Amino acid sequence: MRLRLILSFAIVAFVAVLSVVLLARQGAVNEVRSFVFKGGMSSQGGIVNQLEDYYRTNENWDGVETVLSSHGKGLGQGRGGNAGNGLNLAAGLETRIRLAEPSGLLVADTERFEIGEKLSNIEMEAALPLEVDGEVVGYFLQEGVMEFTIADEVFLVNRLNRAALIAGLIAGVLSLLLAFFLAFRLLRPVRELTLAAQSLGNGELSRRVKVKGNDELALLGNTFNQMADSLEQSEERRRAMTADIAHELRTPLAIQRANLEAIQDGVYPFTIENLSPIVEQNLLLTRLVNDLHTLALADSGKLQLEFSKINIIQIFERIVENFRPQAARKDIQMEFMLDGARNSYPNIMADPYRIEQILHNLLSNALQYTPDHGKIIVRISEFNQSLRIDVQDSGSGISEKDLPNIFKRFYRADRSRSRLRGGTGLGLAITRQLTEAHGGKIYASNVPEGGAIFTICLPIRTRK
């Protein structure tokens, strides 16, 4: 990229210098010719007017020598003077005047050398056209005062060209030096980004770049830092999840192995009662694997939902009834409440199995953290074209420190107590994924009278 920038600067500088040289050269040539041949060093305003008046009167150049004779040898004037008046700055110097037809054929020459010959292309360019009523009737060419000829013009133009080329070369060298400097300055942030990206690719996720200013490179630097932050956080979550999975698998596997070895060594008799702990731990492992599989499918966008029109009121009533025996063993009161008439709630498009899984996870969580003689309320209401489901318990609530993390995988506010109750730490994470897969949102908060409340908002009409 540095080479491309330098080449770009060099091309721009070359085009700019070349344009300046060509324009300066052309301007210098025009000025020289205008100064020397078209009135700069010899006054010709008067004779030009006389010649044009002569042609207007006679309609040809016959006898024009009488006009030229008064402006010929010895009558050169200084710049701005007129023939016969003005300031004579070069008296005594000879002036040669030539007059040609529109075709370039000479019809008059004060030195009478070239009458009948044609002017060269250079001479035609240097000559002054004579116009009558808007039509070119001839060309006027004057040399003199300081004996400046066409050869002198060529010599002077060559000198000017040489000076312009030297100036162009100097400007080009300075432009290249400036291009190297600017390329180095402009590419410094890019070079730092490249080194940081290489470090990031080698696993140094803490690498960041310094950002200055508010231009596009600064925006690129901020974007890189945000990407690095995201990668570092993802890596930390991956490591934490790997450690959590290993921890969750280690406990049930250790219990199974201990019980199996005890039965194998004859410490425990081979009975249904002694096999029950092994079966329970196997069920826990199965549930953990299924939960991880569900989360993996949701993360990859491959979680298949079988949408159909369902009556969510009936589904929730049935699930609440299924949990009443568990709640009764702890003397926990369970209430199912509707805001409004039952028939006022429309059917919605959803996956009935996943909807059951959402409420099952929330009620299981509520039962874990609701103390004996407590209360759990499931309330359904309609709000802003959505169904709102509240699951409220009368437990100790969720600390402000834990609220932002409550839906993270393997996160527990009370890890040891939750593990004794058989939780995997994935239930709420799965609940959030399934809710969002239905186009809904889930929130957790505390109620003033004590306890936690989980709120789900599901759109009444979801995609098929």
C-alpha cells in the first residue's frame, strides 16, 4: 500500500509539474511573440490602422509601399509609442516591415528581399492579422528596434523551455520527497493496525491500538478495538463454559463411579435402591447434554421450531397443574391468574413443545428458590399487541449484582445450593434463547414485597 500511495503521489506530482511546464512554455512563447512582433518592442498600432484603412479604401494592396515607407528603416519606436508621435527610445535603429496576403504570400517588404515568397509557419504565427469588416485581408509582420528575428525568438524560447524543465525537475524531486513523508505519516496507523492484527491472530487478545482524531483511520482503529474486546470476552466465556461443563460432568460421573465400584466390590448389595442414585445422576447427565445441544443449535441458528396455532392459556394451566404436587411437598401455594376473560385471549403461532419448556424452566427455577410455605404466581395479560407472562415467587429475590448475569450459561447466584438441587445452570439461558426464537423478550427483576419476577413478552402474531 505504501508503494501505491507513493506512486499515486508521484503521478499526481508529475501531471501537475508537466501541466505547469507546458502552460508556462506556451505562455512564454505567446508573450515573447506578442512583445517582440506584435507591438511590444515596436509600436505598430498606427501603421496597422493605416494599413486596414488603406485596404478598406482601395480593396487591394497595390501601392501599399507608400504607407510602409514612412515606417521602415530608422523609424522604430519604443513600447507604447506611435509612428510620428510618442517617445522615441530607439531612434536610428532599423525596423523591417513585411506585409502578406491571407495566403501568406508576401506583397510588400521594406527591405525588398522576399516579395513574392510565402511566410513560414512560424512567421505566420508571429504575424498580426489585418481585418476589414471582420475578414482577414492580410498579415503584418514587423521586426526591428533591437534586430530581434525569428531565430532570436527560437533561441529565447529554447532558453525558456530549459528553465521550465529545470524548475519542473526540482518541483518533481520535492514532490517525491513530500510523497515519501506523507505516505509514511498516513500509513503509520495502518502499520500499527497490521501489527495488532498479527498479534491478535497469534492469540494475544489483549492487544489494542491507540486511536487519535476522528477520521476514517480513527474509526477503523475503534472498530478493531471493539472487535478485539469482543474476541477477548468470547474467549473468556468459552474458557469459563469449558470449565463449567467439566465441573458439571465431574460430579455426576464421580457419584456414578463410586456407587458402581461399591456394588462391584460388594460394599453395596446389587439392589434397586442402590441403583437409584446411579440412575438419577445419569438423568442429570442426559439433561445437561440435551441442554447444551439446545443451546448449540440456538447459537448456530439451526434450532428448528414447529410453529402452529396454539391456545397458550390451556398449555400453561396444564403445566401449572403438573407442578402442584412438587409445590405441595414444600407447602408452596401456586396460583394461575388471567387479566381479563379467558375467551378474550387470541391463539398465537408458536412451538407448543418449546413454550412448555419455557414455562417448565421458569417454574423449576421458582420452586428451587421459594422457601417452604411460600407462594408462586403465574399471571397472563395482554399488553401492547403482546402476551405478557409473569412468573413471580416469594423467595429472597435476586441481588443487584446478579441481575445482569442471571441469563448467562452456568451462572448461579448460589452455586453450591443450586447444584445440590440438581440444576445445570443452563435453564434460564435456554429460556432466553427459546423466547427470542419466538420473537419475544424476557426480563428479570425483584418485587418490592420480596421475591423475584420473570417477565416474558411474546408477540401475538409470530412468523410461521
